[in-house]
Amino acid sequence: MLKKICALFSVLAMTVGLLAGCQKSDGGLTKVNLTEVAHSIFYAPMYVAIEKGYFADEGIDINLVNGNGADKVMTALVAGEADIGFMGPEATIYVYQEGSENYAVNFAQLTQRAGNFLVGREQDADFKWDDLKGKTVIGGRAGGMPQMIFEYILAMNNIDPATDLDIIQNIDFGVTAEAFSSGTGEYTVEFEPFATSLEQSGNGYVIASLGVDSGYVPYTCFSALGSYMEKNPEIIQGFTNAIQKGLNYVAGHTPEEIAKVIQPQFKETDFEALKTIVQRYYEQDTWKTDTILTEDAFNLLQDILDNAGQLKQPVDYATLVNTTFAEKAK
């Protein structure tokens, strides 16, 4: 993941312009291109902000694109195809370490826990992480937050991911649940809605939450190139305000109410399943109440990267994090 992101960044930095101009939509709103790492119920407050019109209230017309991976989100930022990227903040560290002068800076955090779950073939109310020793688990890509959080939890439980179990890492994201259903592995690490769909089909059972067992971590943040932020501070502030309103909404409403608001974003998902997934994330305190990415959280992220062998050297917090907009958000 690290090499892929950095290679893409280096090529694009030499061949394309770094900044896309702001355009006005027919309604007089400023069009902002937002590329997300994945389209997931995990990011409910952002979709609440879209569906409740919070961005429009701030004069912003959001064009939402699914990047299908942090590497593609970063590529879109560098190419000027995205004004704002939504992904794990580790990607900003990877790119900064390659020496670019116009790097992406994190300005707002959304999720504060991992959003994936460990799924087994049988219900196991007494599951312990030690139970994975000697087993085969479908994991994620090296350098990505899902896999690094998984390895972080294993390390917390004195389990060596290289020798104590077999982690499959060559299955594409989005088809791991299908592979598990077909008989691959004894466990799989899944995001929603795949974890719930495995339960509904009887092909698996959620037995642990990586979000609960890893504790609070800065899992996903919004970032923009320094050049874009410098030129468009009012857009970044309005965007952050809208996200804060989305966080306020989910903090003050029930999972069912949240599910009803975001249902247009997930038309293919049965409402009962959608409500179940929202409730699962709601109950484990997935979303922040503010958008401030703290220094402690950023340093924890670097500890997780270091544990996974993905950190070349520590990066100064003030270099890759700007809390000015989050502190003013209302």
C-alpha cells in the first residue's frame, strides 16, 4: 500500500496540475469534489450532512465519488480531480515522507474507532484473541488501516502476526466475504455490510469488534492539499461546519432515525439490516463528537504504523494536521 501510494503520487506530481478551480453549480453553490475511500455505513455522519442539506447550507454542492481505496483517493487529490479526500490519515504520512512540498493535510476527523469486525464460522461468546493462534484469517492489505489495526490488536495480545497464525492478504477488498463463504479461512476481518450479510446468510458470525478491542484510533479523516486549503479557507471551514452538524445529528438521534436519513445513500441495503449496522456502530462509540484530530491521536496512529513496519520516521503533528477549522466548526 505504501509503495503504491507513493509511486502514484510521484508520477502525478510531475505530470498534472495540483489544483482544480472552484466552480459554481446552477444553484449558485460552490461545487466541491469529495472522493471517499469507500462508500460505507461506517461513515454515517457524512451522509447525514449530505442528506440533511448541511453542505448546501454552507454554500457547498458536494460531488461525491467512491475512490475504492486510499491510494486512489490520494491520486485524485494530486491530480486535481478531488478537492477534498476522505481516507485513513496514514496516507498523508506516506506521501509526506516522499518529500513533496504540496502534500495533503488533515483538517477534520470523523471516525474514532475501527469499523471492521472479526467473523468466525460459529458463534463464540467466549472468544479470545489467543484462539487465532494456528488458524487462517482473511485479512487486509499491508499498510492499510484495517490490516494495521488487526496487527495492532494481535500485538496487544502478544500474538505474532507473522508466525502465530496465517493471514491471507491477497484477496481484493469487497470479495473477502464471498471468499469466506466459499470456504476460505477459518476467520475473516470484515467491514459492514459484509459482516451482517454473512450473519444473515448463516455463513458466519461476528465474534469480536476491532473497533472496541483496539480502542480509540483516528481511523478516517478529511484532508486537502496545502495549496487548496490556503486558497480556499472558506470552503474548508464550511465543509467542516457541515461535518460537525452531521456529527451533532448522530449524537442526538437514535440509530433508527439515523438509518432513515441515510437510506437514500444505501438503496440496495434492506432497512432492517441498515438499522442493525448503524446500531452496531452507534453502540461502540464509532463517531467523534467534534472533528479535532488531537496530537495524542496522531501519535497513536504513528505508533500503529511503526508496529506494522510502515513508518520511516516520525512526522511532526503540526505539519500534517490543521485544527483551525475544526476548532471553529459549529
